[in-house]
Amino acid sequence: MRTAAALHFRTDRPTIEQLLDQQVDALDGLLAEVRLGIRNQRHFDELEERATAIGADVRGAFRDGRCP
């Protein structure tokens, strides 16, 4: 059984930074669309779903990524 510390220092996994960096474009796109205005409830719901997915991926970076 591997310890939590051992999981974070394996070098065959991407770093936390690399995984977070993958979310920059997604967050920028979401923010750009919000700045254009939320058109209706359906659009709001779609944006919220995208935000939830981005948040899950950001949290996942800390759980799945390795320390540099």
C-alpha cells in the first residue's frame, strides 16, 4: 500500500502546476462568456455546469498531481 506522501512525489504523473495550467483556457473562456452577459436561465445553467466542471478539475489537480 502506498502512502499519500509517496503518491505526491511520483515523477510519472503531471505536477499540480501542470494540471492547473490546463484549466486556464477553460476559465478564461467561461469568464469571457459571462462578461458578454447571461442571456437566460438555460445559459446560466450551462455556465454554472462549466464552472462546476472547472472547479472539479482544479480540486483534482491537488489530489492527482505531484508536488514539483
